[in-house]
Amino acid sequence: MKILVTGASGFLGGHLVEELVSKGYTVRALVRPTSDTRLLEALGVELYKGDITKPWTLPGAVKGVDSVIHLAAYYTFFGKKELYELVNVRGTEWLATAAIESGVYRFIYCSSTEAIGPVLNPPGDENTPLRPQFEYGKSKARAEQVVRKLSEKGLKYTIIRPSGIYGPRNVDDVSYWFITSYAKGGLASKVKIGSGENLVQFAHVKDVVQGFILALEKENAVNQTYVISEDKWYTYNQVYQILHELTGMGPPSITLPPGLAKILIAPLEIYDRVTRQGNLMHRTALADSVTTNRAYSVEKARKELGYKPRYNLKQGLKETIEWYRENHYLD
């Protein structure tokens, strides 16, 4: 079976392609001219130059493949609205349409639990009303609607909603900023916003890869949506304690109410916006994020796909922190 993977040069994409190749799949990667393709080249993956925002490049990308796994996205929590729409929504529509026209059998779309957003009565699941907090999550929810609508034209889709993905080789996203800030004795190890009793949930990259492989291989996954994560959620206080045990830093000794935290974080946000940084730890919206609940059930994936997460948070964070140390991200 031949699989087209978009976003293959990214963090999740690299781990997914490694697993696909190890399982004997033939992989084609849709890559932009600026993509770092060293890992893909080492794996013997076919590289196809294109871009989901340039629809004329997509018919050739999907030609001759059996399935598409669409990971590519405009992944930032503080980007431009027009780019969320162009990349995450229109790009998904153009790719899925090209897949239909080429006769591709399966289309697996990487959404996010951010499409669900904060959960009023945790845990949330695939049927929870969507209340995305950030533009990123809103765009993912709109892209899901596009994918489902295209099933009327014959698209056989599966939507995967991972929660916050972490693991070795993960840099420059929410989990990376939080873990490295804590491990280096930064703001995350010193200051807690709110009670710390709100819920959060993470997914090790290898477990997320497992979810995608199962969705690809299970016929009953067609036209279904699945949350993929660890099968446990944690309070922020529990996460702080795990990180304290692994790093020796913290746990936070300063507790701030959300309103005061926003005032203190505001100068960091201004600086980051001027310097074009994307660190969520330096955004006033962080105060709202960590004082809501993001806890989700994986029971549907467990029952229908046979999904069994292998990593608990302490085990996964230990492995991740060791990788950061070995690769000098904690220097």
C-alpha cells in the first residue's frame, strides 16, 4: 500500500513515517522546497515537492496512492486568521478534493482536541460540543466540517484528534516550551496560575502514531472521529510534581490569580510579538488555558480500534527530558 503523508518533515510526521516504513508501507511525502528532508531521505521516502496551499500541485501528489494521511497545518496559537483559513481549512479541502478525484481510498485527517477546546463536564469525547478557545482550534473544527461534507462526494475519511503531543524531537510548540521552561528553572517551575487543580492531558508521540496506524488499518474506522491520547488526565499540580521529581526544579512556590497573571505576563507577550516569538508561556491567554479543563476520553478508540496507549506521563516525560538534555536544549 502506498501512503501520501503531508507534514512528513515535522515532529509527528517524522515519527509516523518511521513507523509506516518499518511496517512495510511505501511512503510518499509532500514537502515544500524549504522542508528539512534529511530524515525522510534516510528512510528512503519518495519526496514530492508541493504545497497544500497551492492546489495545482496536489493532483500529482495524490496520483497513484492508496491513502492520504494529512498532518500538515499552520500550527501556532497566535497566528494570522487568514493563514489559519488558507492552510488548515482551504488546504485541507483542496487536498481532500484532489484525493477524491484521484480515487484515493482513504483520507485520514489530523485534527486536535483543541477543536473541542475546554470541557465543561470532563472528560470530553467525540460527541462533546465544540468550544475551541484559540483560532488554531477553531480552524481545525472548520476543517473537520469540510472533511465530513466531502464524504457526500465519496471521501472515506477518519478524523484523529490528538491531545497535546510531546516526545523526543519535539521543539517549538506548547509541550516543548512548558517542559523546557520547567526543566531550566524558568517561569513554569516557579509560578502557578490558579489552583492547579484544573485538568490537562498529554499524548506521547508514539501513542499518537499508534492511533494513526490503527485508523489506517481498521475498516470500521471509515467516516469516524477518534480522540487519541494517554488514557489518563492530570491536574496541573500532579504534572508539576512529576516534573519536580524528574528535574529537581520546583514545584512552583508562587500562586497567582488569573487576572494578576495576565497583568504580569503582558510585557512578555508584547516583547514576543515584537520579536515574532510564538511561546505560549508568554501569552496572557495562558491564564485562561490553565484554569479550564482539557480532559478527554479515549474509550471509543480503545473499543473500536483496539488502541492501547503505552506511555504514562512520567515515563514519557523522563524519555523526553533525557532527549532534550542529550541534544542541548536544556543548556
